Amino acid sequence: MEYFLELFFSGLTRGSIYALIALGYTMVYGIIGLINFAHGEIYMIGAFTALIAASLLTIWGVNQIAVLVLSGLAAMVWAAAYGFTVEKIAYRPLRHAPRLSPLISAIGMSIFLQNYVLLSQTPDFVPFPALIPDFPWLEPYRSIIGSSDLIILVSTAVVMVLLTMLIKYTRIGKAMRATAQDKQMALLLGIDVNRVVSLTFVLGSALAAIGGVLIASHIGQINFAIGFLAGIKAFTAAVLGGIGSVPGAVLGSLLLGWTESFATGYISSDYEDVFAFALLVLVLIFRPAGLLGRRHNQKV
Amino acid sequence: MLAELKKAIGVAAWFMFLTLPILAVKVNAIEQTVAWRWTNLALVGGAAFLLTLVGAFFVRYRPQLTTHWPDLSGLGLARFKGWLLALIALFAAVFPALFSSYQINIMTSALMYAVLGLGLNIVVGLAGLLDLGYVAFYAVGAYSYALLNYHFGLGFWGCLPIGGVLAALFGIVLGFPVLRLRGDYLAIVTLGFGEIIRLVLENWNAFSFGPSGIANIPRPGLFGLALPVDEAICYTYYLVLLLGLLTIFVVNRLRDSRIGRAWIALREDEIACQAMGIDKTRTKLTAFALGASWAGLVGVMFAAKTTFINPASFTFQESAIILAIVVLGGMGSTVGVVIAALIFILLPEYLRAFADYRMLLFGAIMVGGMVFRPQGIIGNVRRSYKFPEQGTGHD
């Protein structure tokens, strides 16, 4: 039972991280119908920015809580800036190009950003400081859930609630939903579509950065290539839940987290990534619209 | 002018801010030292400033620039096409005699990428199915030669068709489930499929010898004759060249055939294509199978050329490179794909000074190519019936 609970919580933690990244995918897809291949790289850049900020602040002798908060903020700010710039350079000029063009541009961007970090920082794995403090009161349950797991779960939950409220109740959220439904109509009604798209990228990138900081501090090391696999898996999660749907992305991420956690725990850890991809292929074959996605009938 | 200067300064400042943490700061956490690399930041700022100014200049003076562009089409380049082709053929034929084995090896891999590009061109360029896991079929070909040779001692020529057929079978196996999927979902599933193949090869030690790979794969023999290394390299070059010519011939014939027309119709509009009575299932599957079989053939050649394979040669990055060749060469265009393959594989080899920046430039070229020239180096000209001109002198 304890083993089951351990796997359950580790799956939940994984799933939460996937959810933070998957939301960026799903929001961007919902609005401009693009698979933002460089999203995983934004997450990686967030983690690197946090690492650099945290090391600097530690050397300057700032206390631990302030380091956590400030480096998290730095990660969000810079990841958002990168997301904004990437959209402007690589996607905006291709808004009306054939479907394949922006996707290829995105793959190029992803390769570019990976190598940019590789060349300007390091090709090796670097240790990431444990930014999240240990809670003494969690000691009895240590074998089931650690304090970083708890922090990850709580912060993901808070972020989800905030995001849902933003999309449901604010003006800009309304504009986002309108743009997702019909870009042309939204434009006619006076919504600045370019601004909405930019904002979506900024939001999604900041969320990915939160995910990057949390997971890096949980695992304890990062390198320039972590974005690729995390990105693909988060995309899997988004598709699983039904791409374009925010609750779907969360549900899909949790399911994917549990699948990986239980499959590696009970079957074999060698094929950890194969389970994720197999799940993706199966879902797309049997339910291409995802679990919560709506099926669009193609019209002539 | 002042507004443009202001804008350029703004862009430069933005990029300097953007690259501040990662490019300018390098922290050594163990020794607790910080290296501030301000020169990098200054370079980025300067480059952004200049590029923005140049861009603004182009936007402003583009009308003047385009009118002064010489019109080359009137020169009748088509007249020299035969000569040009003959020259290229001659160069390709005597290439091994002129250059060292090192150069021949590089040219061989460039040609391999050209064939891979042409194979993927069937799937992506003609049939419009975005396949991000193409490298999986390449791996199937390479491993089928390596394993059949290891276990049963089968030679290169026996394995070549087997590799092609096996890859085609894998293409059909992948093709069946994804028939119903739309463009971008298809891309992701094929990517997942490619990764699954690689991960299985990496982890199933009993079958594929895991990450350590398979060594001592024999080079291709000439009628049972084992050649010395230098000659074997030459021989492989000619084999790949032949395969390339065969590919160009077959792909061109396929494109103009009934099935090729069906692919193009499918790419342009799936529903209209079905309404015209084209069997969607069969058309898509043949595209997958034929595209994959080229990858299988090149895979066998790759294993024979390098004599050693491991899963690290079949990562997503390879798929991305092949896709970039197809797209930047011009989807559906044979000449474009060949030119793009040669440029992309040869250029980094000869610009060794930039070796570290190879992939960085590669990514940048992919983005820049899409933004500034989405139709590729050689845009695909749509075949169309030309109406005879009416009432212009001739009667």
C-alpha cells in the first residue's frame, strides 16, 4: 500500500509539472492552431535563468526564501520575454502561411535555442540547488511524499485556479476565448489579435518557467537538452486531454504522470518514455480529439 | 530616419536584456565565482542594432531594388541545361579520383541525405503527410543489415532489398493507425513512433545490443571480393550515387504517374480527392511505404559505410535535418532537395571553424528560410495546361 501511495504521489508530482508545460501548448494551439515546438526550450531556459539567478544571489548572500522567490520571478520574466520574442520572430510572419511552415520554423527555433544555451553555458549536466526547504513536520511521511512534491502540488494547484479565473472572468481572458473561437470575427469586434497572441505566449512561457524551476529543484540537475523530452511529453498530455482545452491539459497531464509512474514502478523502468509515447499513439488512434476535446466535423 | 534609429536602439536593448542571464553571466557554483562576459552582450546589441537598420533600409528601398534586379529568365538558361547536367555528371563520376577518401566519405553522406530527402519528399512533399519519425525507417534498414549479417552472415546485396522491404512494412504498420489523423497530430504520432523505435533499440539489449551498438559490419563486396578500405570507400560512393540516380528517376516517374497525381490531389484537398474516387487508404499507405523503403535502402548503405551503428545515430535531430532539407529545398522539387542536401551536409564540413555553431546556424536557417522563402530554394512549379495564346500575331 505504501509503495502504491508513493507511486501515486510521484505520478501526481510528475503530472503537475507536465500540466504546467502542457497549458502553454494547449493555449497556443487553441488560439493559433500551432504546435509550439520551442515550448520545451522555453521551459529549459526558465530553469537555466533560475539556476543563474539563484547562484548569483547565493554568492551575494541573500537568504534562502528570498533566493527561491527572486530566482523564480527571474525565470518567469525571462522565459516570458523569450516566448514573446520567439513568437514575434518565428511565428508571426508565418501566420497566414501553409500549415507546415510555422511548424518547421518552430522546430528550427527549438534547435537554435538548445544550441544557444549549449554554447553560452555548458554541454554538461549542472547541479541545481535545492531551492525548496525541507519541512520538518513532513518527516513521518517522507517515504510517501517529500516537501518538494508538496510544494509542486500546491503551486500547480494555485496556478491552475488563477489561470482558470483569468480566462473565465477577466476582459483579456474573454478576448482570448473570442480569438480562439474565431480570429477574424474577434478582429472585427475590435480585439487586438496580435496582442492576445503575444499575451498567450507570455503566459504560457511563464507557466513553463514555473514548471522548470520546480522540477529542476526537485531533480537537482539540468542541462540544455531537458526541454525536448519534457516538451514532447507535455504535448502528449495536452493531446491526451484534448488539445485546446485547459481542464483537458490538466487531466491529461495527471493521467500521463500516473501512467509513467505506475508503469515504471510495476513493469519496468527501462521503457519509461516508451509508455508515454505508446499512450499517445493509442489515444490518437482511438480518440483523436482527446478525452475532453470536442470533435470537429470537417466541412466542405 | 530618426524613428528607425530609435527602433533599432530599442531592439538592441531588448536583445541585450534577453540574453543577459544566459549569454553574459556564467556562474561556477562550486568555486563560487562569477564570470561577467560583457563583450558577448555588446556583440548581441551591436548585431541586433545593425540588422534592424538593414531590415528597415530594405523595407524602405525595396521598390527601387527590385526594379534594378536583372531579368535572368530572358537569357535562356534552359539552353545550357543539357551542358550543365553533363558537367555535373562528369564531376560526380571523376570525384573519387580527384579527392581524398575523407572528402569522398563526406560526399557519400551528403548523397545519402539527398536520397533520404527524396524519399521523405514523397511523404511530405507529394502526399502532404508530415512525418517527423522518418529516421525510424532509416534505423530499420541499418539494423536489419547489421543483425542479419551478425546472426546469419547475410551479405550486403542480400540485405539491401530486405532492408527496403522491411522498412516499407514498418511504414505500412505505422500508416494504418494514423490514416485518420490530420496533419499536426500525424506529425506528433510519427515523432512518437520514431522515438519508440530508438528507445527499444537502446533498451532491448538481447535484440539490438543496446547503446553500445553493433560493430564490424562488412563493407559492400564486389561479387564476393573484399576490397581494401580506400577502394571500398570509393565503391560505396558509386553505389550511393547510383542509388541517388535511381531515386531521382523513380521519384520523377512516380510523380507523373497515376499514384503520384493521387498523392498531390490528396495533399491539396482530402475531401475533394475522395469525392473524385481516389482510394484514400491505399494512396496514403503507398506514400508511407514507398517513402520508408528509400530510408531502409539508405539505412543498409549507411551501416555498410560506417561499419558501426548504434541508436545514437537515429535521434529526432536526424529526422529534423532530413525534414529541413526537404522543406528548404522546396517541397516536391527534386532538384531543390538535392541542392539543399549538398549545401546542408557539405557546408558545415568545410566550414570547420564554425563546427561548434553548426546546429545553431542550422536552426537559424530553418527559421529564416521559412520566414523569408517559404517555398524553398526551388519552388515547386505546379503542372498546368497552357492555353495557346490567342490573337497575338500568330494565326
